[in-house]
Amino acid sequence: MSAAPPNGTPAQGMPSTAFLFLIGAGFFMQGLDTTIVNTALPAIAAALGESPLQMQPVVVAYTLTMAMLIPASGWLADRFGTRQIYFAAILLFALGSLCCAAAQTLPQLVAARVLQGIGGAMLLPIGRLALLRSVAPEQYIAALATVTIAGQIGPLLGPPLGGLLAQSASWPWIFLINVPIALGGLWAVRRFMPEGKLDQAAPSFDAVGFLLVGACMVAFSLALDVPAGEHHDDWAMGLSAVSLAAALAYVLHARRRDNPLFRLGLFRDRNFGVGLIGNLVCRIGSNAVPFMLPLLLQLQLGFTPLNSGLMLVPAAAGGMIGRRMISGLIKRFGYHSFLSVNTVVVGLSIAAFGLIEPGVPLWLQIATITIFGASNSMQFAVMNSATLRGLDPADAGSGNSLFSMAQMLATGLGVTIGASLVNVLGSNLGSTAHGFSGAFVLLGVVTAFSALIFRRMRSPGSRPIKR
């Protein structure tokens, strides 16, 4: 992704309040949409005549689409300008939201989520790029911090708002709420956003590499989502083979191409390779929680949609508090020691959700959720920094793009694996309650295991982290 400013010169000083509000609105919509759906899934399932534990494609379709399209966002901005692409992103997101609200069946809803994900994939990266091309370098961090606040508010409001709308109105409103925000954003793009188009021609895009990487991710995700059974096992093995073949084909392709989608040389940086794998393993458990916990609260503990959404607010609040503690902890213990210990804390807190059952005091449930939120937020921030901070400047853009793809892929994998574990364990152990308990414990163990992966990272010292 190019960092060149429009017309060759970045604007001086801070941009207008309206411009910052516009970028923040994109961060807010994306952050809200990734969390608002989860608490409403049981209500959506009931309306569509589906089982709540079969609703994971609603989440996976959105996150997988975002993961696939992230690498293309920078090239599209270089080719057509940040204003044009940001306008298209908001428009597609709004159209996808309308289609979601109008869906009458699960396949229709999944297809609409794909359309919504196409727009959502470009909101954050193009928003960051628009800031980078419109703000003086010395003002960029302050401007990004300002709009990031909106991104933090979205996940904080998402769960209770989704529960409130599902309980007091109807589930389509969790998607329709995006429309007025998007309409205001479309007007503001035309009014306040610079064109952001490069003077020189955009570099060539590795379309073949893009298709191979996309095929690898989609086939792998579908293979994990195939139900168990003799017939289905053949499908799962076939899809796994397709995923592996696409990965190997990309390696051969990248070796022959001068400017591949992702340079293989990225993995010469040990911390990047180890960190990428560690992130993927660790995030599977962490990203399963926002999907599974509302289902546990509503289906097993009898919480209303609104109350289950309110129970997730401590996780978001704990996350905001935890981020303020990171710098001091890293300075005292270093990246290596922090990740080794905090990863285990995250895993234990996930496993603890498996012990929540009727009769467990409410304060203990809230305390467990808060500890998870704080430790998980710190984990994400430190993992991100430790993985990316050692890359050469020439590889930073490509490495960040690949890392962002892995993050979104892990979200989909977490939801798919979590739902599959509940279904399989529930069938084998005789009840859905036991399925939830066993799934949380197993996911917690896998998350804690990733601490062993992070121990292979070289200690990078105690330079400031990237949030």
C-alpha cells in the first residue's frame, strides 16, 4: 500500500473536524458491525427457522470476505484515488446492510453479508491511507488516535445495542442502523475528502497471487465447516487438498514474480513468521468467544438478548483499561516474558467460561469476562507489535497486509471451530450445555498452548509498541 500523499505533498497541520469525523464514522461502522450481530443471532435464527448453533456462516462470510479483499484495497486506492474507493466502500457496505435486513433465508443472509464484507474490507485500510495522504507526518499519530476512538466505541456499543434491537424491535434493525450513518458518510466523502490519487501510475497488481491466496483461505475455511460424517469427510479432505495446492502454487508463483502480492522474504524475519503463526493459533480461541458467549448466556443461562449484550460490555471496558497498562508492563517485563504469561491468562479465562452454569454468582461471571477483555486486548496489541516491528520499511506495507488477512481469517476460523466443537461435543456428551463447557475448555487450552509458539520469538527489546 502506497504511503505517498496526494499531488505529492501532504497537507499541513491537522485536517478538518469534518474529515476526521468522516474517517471515524467508517471505523465506527466496521467496529459496530463486527460485534452487533453476535447477540442477535438466536433471534435471527428463530426468525429464519434455523438452529442458533448453525448460524456461524453469517459471521464467517463477512470476516472471510474482508480477509480476502484487504490486499486489494491499497492498489485500488492507488489506481482510482482514496475518495472514490472510500465512497464505493461505504456504498457497498450500506447496500449490503439493506440486503441483510431484507433476507428471508439463511443463504440470502450469508450472500448479503458477503456484499457487506466487500465494503467493510476497505473501510479501515482506506481510512488510514486517506489520513496518511492528507495529514502532515508529525500530525498523523494524533489524527489516527482521534479517529480510533470511534473504532473503540463501536465494539463497546455493539453487543448491548444488538441485544436491545433484537429484543425490543426486530433483528433487521441491527443492519438498518448502518444506513443513516452511511448516507451521511457518502455526502461527507464528496464534501470533505481529498481525491487522494497518485500523480504516477499505480503499480501492477498481482491478480494471480490474489486469486491463489483467496482460494487457499476459502477452501481451508470451508473444509473446517464441513459436518462430520463419511460422505462429508471426503469433501473436507478434498477442500483441504485444494487449499494446500493453492498455497504451494502461490509459493511457486511468488518465486517467479518480481512484485508478488506477498514476498516470501517476509518470513526471513523470524519474529514475523513465528508471530504470524502464534497470532493465528491464539486468536482462534479469543475470536470464538464473542460468538459463543452470547449463545451460552441466552441458550443455557436464560439471559435476554439485551442482558447478554450488557454482559459483554465489561469485556470491552476491560480492554480499554488494559491497553493503558501495556507500555508500563512491556518496559518492566519485555515482550517475550509478557507474551509467555499473558497468553496463558487469556487461555485460562476462556477455559473458565466453560465453568459458568446456572448458580454461578453474577459478580464472578462479570469478573471472568472483565479479565478476559483486559488480557485479550493487551494480547492483541503486544502480538501485533512484536510481529511487525522488526520488518524492513520496504516490507512493512506487505507484512501488515498479510498480518491483517491472518487476523480476519482467525476470526472466521474461531467461529467455525467453536460452533463445530459445541455441536460435536454436545452430541457425544449428551447435552448442549456439556458441549459449551467442553468447547470453551478446549479453546482455552489451545490458546494457552500458543504461549509455547511465542517463546520461539527473539526478544525485541522494549521499544514503543504499535497499537
